[in-house]
Amino acid sequence: MLRNSLLLRYVGLHRSIGRLYCVTAGKELQPADGSSYFGLLKSATDAKEVLEFIPTISRTKQDRHVYTLPALKTLFELQKNGKSTLRSDQIVKHPRFAELCQHVRLESRTFAMNDLTECLKILTFLGVHTNSEIMTVLLQLIRHQINDVTLDHIVFLSFILRKLDRTPLIEALQIALPMLLQIQIGYKLDYENVQQLVELLEFVSKHKVNDRTVMNIVSALTLHGTNLSPEQAMNALKALAGFHTFLPQHEKLLQNVFAVLERDLDQLPFKMIDYVLKKVLDKNLEHYPMFYYEPFLKRCAQYPIDHNVGLLSALYVLKKLNKISFLHIPLLDYVASQADKLSLVPTSGIITIVAGFSNANYRPNNWAKIKKEIARNTTITNGTIPWIRYNLELLSLDIFNPQLLAHWLDPKTLDANMARNVLVDHLQLTELGQTLRLLYSQQYQGPYPAKQYVEKSVMLMLQNNDHPLLKPLEVAFGGGEYVSTQVVTEQGHVLDHLIVFDAVTGNPVKVRCPSEEGSPLRLEDIRQPEHKLVAVLYLPKSCYAINVNRLRGRFALYMKTIQALGIPTVAVSPVIWSNLPESERIPFLQREAREALRQTI
């Protein structure tokens, strides 16, 4: 009678004809003792049921152990799968949950390590505070049983501990786990368990362990070749991208991983691809060229099209590819096909679209519509955007927004933005001024960059002493007196090389420069009515797409500003130059310069 009266108090039941029934959601349940409660857990459809019908506290362990862990696990599954009318914070505050935690605490000293880590995972998921009694007990028990921790436990615990607040106990365990891994790796590593190897690779990419430990894992995983699932390959790639030091011994594994993803990328969810692509492209590809694998990037670029992920998701991929100037025209066509939705795109998306088409220097078939939609949404005055580059990219697409330009080039706004003194800002600002003066002088009536910024840009460019075309040009056109190097224009260009030709005969002409000793050569000092000039520029790799020898829109625009001065221009890319046989380099320069000269006649 006493036991039944307690049950009535806790679960609000009614006595009927001498038997006690629990009724919830239309289901009739057996009396809430430990054994029948276990059956309830199997059929529960709401976390509320699990809590409300927890059996009353018993003094005997025999009753408790029947339902403590099963109840906790059922709560986790229901909550994780969204089968609950209670939020996680409501569960944690529920009086019966506190009672359940008390039961778990009493039972926990008999738990094996698997049970301890399982409880820790569930309580963390539900948002139980790190400093609560139950969490402290579980963490202390793990610390005392640290020698029972397996390699799988190490990975799992590391994941859980990162989600908890920092406490001395948490920090002690985080220090212990990598040390424990180093001790166990030699005799506990399962060389045939690919999943474990991938998880351990992820662990060592985030923790400081000795090289021998890393090589054990990398070597074991490498031996499996391309026998990895796409998920395993993607997680391995994420881990490899996380290493600060990338050893030559890691490269074969990286190649295997890329091969799997090239083959099976379509089996992965978009969010996973998007996340790992960011990790890969966050690497400095100059220092880590092994992470540039063109077939993988092509598959990533093609994925939004093949799976029709929608405009915004496609822009997530495009933004990452823009970062390294990787061109994929079908992706741009996919974006263009959704021109009707451009008005719904946020500011960051407009910037991505502009950068994408500018980088490719590409106009799709429906460009008139795309251009109109972009133009309507271009006025972005957020101070955190790369505004100079953004304006240059707009102009490279022939999208002219005088209000936007006037805002950013307002002297007060400009001085405030340039106060951070970033060198590339000075270079790009000068390009912007050149574009407006030489290509948009009839349309633009606003302020121009102040002279001081142009002068600093010129000074920075004159510091470049790397001129790989100088000697070949001197050979091609008759000697050093026929080639002028680093010629400065009134608008702030610094032309790598300038060749002067006789306007009648077409022969190279020696240059006699009246400029003072030590001062830069100026275009007005060289230019004469009876002469024709050809500029020869050696543009760095960054001016071109990384996967196609195609001049990006911004730099094609820069070439137009030089041509607007009446100077035909030859741009030599490092890729073409380096691939030319030595015997063909001089004829190549002669041919290109004379072809440019011929176009002016």
C-alpha cells in the first residue's frame, strides 16, 4: 500500500478495481516497478514517458541497475531523433531526471569504461553542467580507471571533453589522452580496422604526439590503398589538412584519399564536402602544393550542378574556389541559370558572384539579365568587405555604380580605410584610380584617390627587382639601350618593360632618357611623336586562374588601362614562359611584340 501510494504521488495515477495502471498517449502500462519499466522503455515514444514513469527510489541495488542505464540511453535516442515534447533543458530540470542522475551516481562505481563514457556522452548531449555532481563523479571515475581506456575510448573521450567547460580535471584528462595513445599505439593498434585508423588520424592531427605515433597510423592507413569508404576518405583528408607539418611520407596516403574522393564523391552529403573543401583550401597552396589536386576540385565544383543543391549552396562552393582563382565554367552557368533568385542573395553572395564571373572573365549567354540583377544589388557599404577589389571586379564586368564609388572614394572615408596601411590596398587603389580616369572619365564625376596613395603604390612597385624578361628582351631587340625597364606613367602604372619602335620603319629605337640619376623613367620622357611603343609585362601567377592560363578580369582591366594610353601591351604568363624551350623564347618575344605593334597600324 505504501509503495502504491508513492507511485500515485509521482505519476498521478488512479486506483481502479484493486490494480494500478499507467496510462499515457493512449497506452495502458504495467505497474511502474523496475522490471515492467524496462518494457516501457522499449515502447516509449516520448522522453516525457521515460521520465514520468521512472520507478520510485529503492534502497536495493537490484532494483536500480535494471533501469538506470537503459533509461538514460532511451532518453538520448528519443531526444536525438526529435521524439520528445520536452527540450533538453526541460529534461535536465525535470525532478525525475535529477532522481535518475542520483541512481546513476550510486551505480556508477560498478560501471565498466564503456558505460562511463556512454553516460558522459548522454549527459553532455543533454547539456548537464560540467561542474554538476554527476559529471564530476563520472570524470573522476574515468581518471581513476584511466588504464582501462582503449584507443577507441581515447578518440571518443577527446571529442566529448572538447564540448565541456575547462576545469582542472578536464585539462588533466586532455593532457593524459595523447600520452596514453603514445603508450598504447605500439601494441593495441588494429591495423585492419580502417575506421579506427581514420579516427586516430583525426585525433593526432589535433594533438601533439611524437612522430613515431603519427607514422604508425599513417603507414597502417596507407597500406589499405583506396579501400576506404568515401566518408573515411573525406575524414582522412580533413585530418591531413589539419597537420601543421606535412611530411613526404604522408603524400601517398593523401594521393589515395584523393583517388577515393574522385571516384566516390557523389555518395557524400553536401555539408561534409563543403566543410572539408574549406579545410583544404585554407591551406597555403604555395607552402602545401600537394593539397592542390585538380580532379578533386573539379568534382567538388561539379557536385552542386549534378545534385542541384540550389543557388546559396552553389555559392558556398564558388566562394571557396574564388579564394584560389579556380575556374569551373559549368558552375558559373549553374549560378547564371538562377538569375531570377539573385535578388534574394545576401550581401556576401553578391560579392561571391561578382568575384566568380570576374575571376573567369566570363559572360554567360544570359549575361544581360545577370548583369542587370547584379547591378541592382551592388551598393554594398559594409566596412568589412574588400571594397577596393570588389569595385575593380565590378568594373571588370562593366558594371558601373557611381554612387558606390563616390561613397568609398570620399576623402574622409578613404583616409579612414587606408589608415590600416595594408600594402595591397595601395596597389589596388591605384588600379581603381587608373580605371576611372582612363576608361570611365566621361561617366564618373566623383573624387579620385589622393596623390599620396598613388605615389606610395609606385614606390612599392619600383622595389621589385625580379625581371626575368629583361635579358631575353635585350637579346631580342638589340641590347640594353633598346629596352626601358620600370617605366612610370602619370596615372601610376609601373610598366615592366617598354620597347620603342620607329613609326615608319618598325625597327627598334635606342632610348635616350633625360631623367635625373636615380629617378624612375617616366613615360613622358620616352614618348615621341615619331615613335610607337610596346609594353611587355611579366604578370605573376596570381593574375591568372590557377587551373587555366586565363587572365582574370581585374588584370585584363589593368591591361585595358595601359592600352587606353595608346600603348599596345604584351602580357607574358609565367606558365607559358617556363614551358617554352630556350631556343623559342627570343622568337616568341619578337613575334608577340611585333604582333602587338601591327594592331596599332
